[in-house]
Amino acid sequence: MTDEKLIAAAPFALEAGDAELKRINAEIESFQASMPSAWDLPLETVRQARREGRGVFPGLQPDPDASIVSVRGRAGHPIPLRILRPATRAAIGTYLHIHGGGWVFGEATENDARLRRLVEATGLVSVSVDYRLAPEHPFPAAPDDCEDAALALLRGEVDGAPTGRLAIGGESAGAHLSVLVLLRLRDLHDQTPFHAANLVAGAYDLSLTPSVRSFGSERLVLNTQDVVEFVQRFVPDSLALRDPAVSPLFAGLERLPPALFGVGTRDLLLDDTLFMAARWLAAGNRTELDVQPDGCHVYQAFASEAARRSEALMAAFLLRHLGDASSRVLSQD
């Protein structure tokens, strides 16, 4: 532990701000106000629009050097893993990545560009899980798939993915699933194999934290209704939303790896990150927190200087906790 404060006041000061992110936020709000709600359309229509870049996020830009392998899920089904290997350096370890999309949307390919930069900056092989989506496959399908992928990685069943140095992470729903994987490995398998967790704008309380409940109808990537709709499709009515198996904010968090929690002040999941970071630290784990003024939900997906700084911070964090701090990190130029 360091003597530094967990939460700095600067990002929340009235004078704090980022003009570039303010402009991006205004563009996002204007675009989304002109579009129909995703919940008024068939889910597959929204999924296809997301692939084609007709939603708020950039469209798919598949990495030409990505490869796909499958591991076997507990029900016998294949779980696709999208793999990016460093092209400019030797691999030193593996980053198990879990994509976002509210457990309903999204796919591993969406993150190729950002993961390619991380792979080349760190020397980590990226293994991204294409888990089953709700509502076709509600809880526990997604965490089951991510857990099974992690176990396959640990058993050495993912060719070319070194297991000596391991990190895990994801964005939004992917950060939530990453924490569930860490808890399942600890509690069900007595394993704590990951050395670092990179958790971006996660949802950790599916009964909704105050910042989600109070965000309202304004859609800046997400609004309150969106999170409610996601949770309703993901979690069966028979499960309590504050069950620690569903909402890891309520779980025991001891013996978990160092974690970097990243979030923006304009993200409706702000409280999820602040609350979870505080609990992570209180459980005795090394904890770092990066709060970006004016950052919207997963602001790193939109080209900006703040996004570049965030990527550099993530790379440096992973290298520091994987024991290779001498390696180069992403340029902030």
C-alpha cells in the first residue's frame, strides 16, 4: 500500500474539465437524441447496426492478424476466443479480456484496435472471450463462459498464450464479468492466478447505484432506462439482484489482485467504480483509481487525448504488476 489517497478531489472540482471531452459528449448526445431507442428495435437489428458503426461506438475494424480458437464450455458448447499476439516483441504473458455491451450486445472484435495497442505496448497476448449473450442466454451463461475460458487458459489449452504472467480486465459489463471470474476462481477452485485486473467503468451493483438511478433520461452512451433494460434481460426474476454471485459489490473481496479502476465523471456508473474501488481497498487489495473529468461511459472508445492517457496508464499499470516495468509503454504523443 502507498500513503496516497484513494480518491483525489481534483477530478470533481468545479473548475475541472476537459474541453475535448465536452465536445465529444455534446456530439454523442446530439447523435443519440436523433436515433430511436434501442429497446424499440429487434435486438439483432441493434447488434448489426453496432457492428456496422451505425450506433454510438465506432464500427468493427478487425485486426488482420487476429486468430480465433475455441475452448469447450461446461455444457459442451464452443466458446470462441479472439487472440492478438504481439507483432513487434516477444510475448511475456496473457491478458484475458472480456468485452462490454450490457451482457446483451457487443463482441470481442469491437476491441481489436485498442487491444492491439495494448498488446504491442506490454508484450501481453490478448485473449478476448466471445461469451453467450442475454436474453437468449441469461445469467449465469456469460460468467460461466468467462470462467470456463479462464480455466482453459490456466490449463494451457490456449495455444500461444503464456500463463506465467496473467492479467484480466474489461469494460462495463466486461469489468463486471472479470470480477465474477476472479471471485469464482478463488471460491470454487481455490485459485488466485491473475496478477492484475484492469477494470473500466464496470457495473458492480445490478440493483443500481445512486448515480445510475439519478442519471435520468439523458442518453450519454447510456441512461438509467438502458441499465434497467440490460439487467432485466440478463438476470432472471428468480435471482436477487444483490446476491453477491450477481452483484460483486456485495461479495467478500479478500485475496484479489491489484486493480486499476477507471471511470469518467459523466459516466452513470461512476458510483459503481467509486464504491467498488473503496471496497477493494478495504479488503486489503492494492487499488488504483483513475477518474477522468467529463469522461462519458467508456470514453476510451472515442479518440481523444484523455483516451490516449488512459491507455498509457493501463499499460503502465499492467507492466508494473506483471513485473516488467522496464518495458516500454504506450506513447502519450
